[in-house]
Amino acid sequence: MISDQMEWDSPMYAEAVAQFENVSEVMNLDDNVRERLKRPQRAMVVTFPFRRDDYKEVDTLFGYRVQHLLTMGPTKGGIRYAEDVNLGEVAALAMLMTWKCAIVGLPFGGAKGGVRVNPRGLSRSELQRVTRRYTAEIINFIGPEQDIPAPDLGTDEQVMAWMMDTYSQHAGHSVPGVVTGKPPELGGTIARREATGRGVISLLPSSASHVGMNVSGARVVIHGFGNVGRYAAIAATELGCSVIAVSDISGGVYNSNGLEIAKLGKWVDENGVVEGFGGGDVITQEELFALDCEVLVPAAVGGVLHADNASSVKARIVLEGANNPLTLDADEIIRDQGGFIVPDVLCNAGGVTVSYFEWVQDVQKYFWSENEIVGRLREIMSRAFQEVLAIAEDKKVDMRTAALIKGIKRVTDAKLVRGVYP
Ligand code: NAD
């Protein structure tokens, strides 16, 4: 009898499994496959020394990399740097990545990684040392045919460039396909930076038409102004929406006439955070969630909408830019109030989709134009949305359940034809 106690047990992992179990019931999923998919295939914890710039202190840092499923091809998923990252969080996110890749039809299983460190407390050289040593610790488990990291919370193009360089130094030749989200000079793709935010907003017209709402003039509220939130704000403005509030870790800003996103972007580039931007009134995170608006885009961190604050949400459409921004309770409360939620596994899949394009271009050494990339991104996102909506209507389930049915079915079919080894 295998004990139910798992190394990766955590509230977030329990939530990911509960979500999976709920959908498995609806699908009447094969019991053997169900048990198998509940656990990550590989989960790695590393510890490593990290020397501060002052040459006095050497800290020991924790790093993680979890590969949830190796059935579909190489594994794929971001690396996050945050003070509270743990194995349970990374394992939950790796599972979500498996469904996400399957929902949009990419030939990857899910992975996720992280280092337990506050990136804002590091100098550039400290950040570089953390990245290179973490990469060296997991080097035998990553590679273009094996597992391909990408940026996530607290990591960016520069971090990916250092990961690619470290891996390449060990290989003895350049291996651009080992990570995605790299700078274009290193084999990164154009339009990757904007991909997740752009992908999120690309689903707004179909969502609006589904709920019978106009996109033009719609009031949009965005939580998080990092990679996802910022490009979602730009894309929403390009669609003719009015972005009335934005917040980040420092606080929020609200302007009922619409914020000037280009100016806010410039402010954040110069000052690092939204706080202090003069283009609107100061607003707290909880006030932001409760604003009168048509569209809410949570695009910062997980679990921000929960049983205690979800009923304050007035948005008609919630586009999940972040991973896991709603707890299962919040999801139910918002749907009961009539909100239409486009779940993370579908909504923010634009990032991994363009990461897939980047990997294909690196492997083929043949680069595409921006029009090709943006056109293919829109096509994949829109097709996935329509397929998920059709399942939701056919089975009379919500969009999250429908998306997961689609993803889990694809993975299950593949597992069953591959069989059990040996
Ligand atoms: P980022 O680090 O670029 O930006 C994060 C933003 O959230 C920043 O504005 C930060 O100030 C804010 N933030 C951080 N902690 C916060 C807190 N406790 N309260 C309020 N705001 C907080 O990260 P990102 O790449 O934009 O990722 C945001 C979310 O989207 C994450 O959940 C990530 O997993 C998810 N995601 C990212 C991508 C991608 O391509 N970058 C793809 C899919 C999903």
C-alpha cells in the first residue's frame, strides 16, 4: 500500500489535484490513468551555495524542477524566482502546464521550476550567479529534446540568456533550443515578449460575443503589470477598450477615464513599480478587484481571488492571465454571479504557444516573420477557445472543466496507446 503522504503536498498541489479529480469524475476517466496523472513523473530538489557580492556571506538556496509528464514529447514550463517558491507549488504548476499544452495541441508535457529567492533583493551579478548555478544543478535534466525552461514570475529574457549560455558552455557549443523566452539576438523569437498578454486579450472578442457584450469601450481592470499584465493592457487598448485600473506589488492606480498605458509603462521602466504614477488615483488591490468594469484580468500571482473577496467582483468576463489566480471557491462564486471565466490553462496559453514557435525555429534554424507568428498564435488560441466552448455547451459544464476535459483526454489517449513499460 502506497502512503498518501507526498513530498509535494501543499495547498496549491491539493487544489490542482482536486481540480483534476473533479474533471476525471465528469469524464469517467480510466482509474489507472487517473492515479498516474495525479503525481509528477520527476520532481527534483537541489540546494546550492550562493555568494553575495560583499564576499562575506554564502547562503544556501533551494531550487526545484518538476516534470509532470514525459509522454507527449519534451517537457516545457517556466522558472520562477520568489521567496516562497516550494516543491508543492512547482508540482501543481507543472501539472497545469501538461493540461495547457494539451489544450492548445502542443507536443509537450508540463514542467515547472523555481528558486526560493527574492529577485528584487539581488544585484545583477547576484542574479546571474544564482541563475548559472541553478542551471548547472539541473543541467542533466534539461535540453532541447528533454525539458525546455522559459521565463515566469521574477525571471526574464536576461535570465534565460544566462541559462542558455551556461548550458551551452557545458555542452561545448551553442544550444539555443534549451530555453525559450530568450532575447532575439540569441535565437529568441520576435513577439514572444508580448505573446502571453496578447494571447489573453485575443480571446476577449470571442468571450464578449459569447456573453453579448461590446468590446469597444469595455472597461478593463488588470492586476499585475509585469510581462503578462503590461502587454495585456497594451493589447486591450489596441482593441478600443479602456484600461481603468492597474496594480502591482507596490499598489494600484485608477482612472475612470482610462489610464495612459504607454506613460504608465515608461514610469514602470524608470521606477520599477506602479506606485507613484501620477496618471490616476491610488487604489488598493481589494478595491481594484471590486471595481465596476466589464473585464478583469488577474495577471500577477496565484490565489488572489478567494472565498473572502470573490463576491466583490463585478466584471462580466474574467480572463485569467496569471496561473491559478482564482481558488476553486472563487471560481464558483464568480460563475454563480454570472461571470464568464476563461481559465488560465486556455487563457494564458499564448506564452507557451509562441515559446513552441521559438523552439521550432531554433531547432530548424529558420526564423519566421512577426506576421506569421502573430497570425499563427491567434489561429491556435481562437481554435482552442471555440473547441473548449463547444465542449462546455455540449456537456453543460463551465469553461475550466471543458478546457481540462480537452487537455486530459488528449493526454489520456496518448498514455493508453503508449501502454505501460515494461
Ligand atoms: P512578472 O514577474 O513579469 O510580473 C509579475 C507582476 O505581478 C508584477 O507587476 C509584480 O509587481 C506583480 N506582483 C507580484 N507579486 C504580487 C503580489 N503579491 N500582489 C500583487 N502583485 C504582485 O511575471 P509575469 O511573467 O507577468 O507572470 C505573471 C503571472 O502570469 C504568473 O502567474 C505567471 O505564472 C503567469 N504566466 C506568465 C507567462 C509568461 O509568459 N510570462 C505565461 C503564462 C502564465
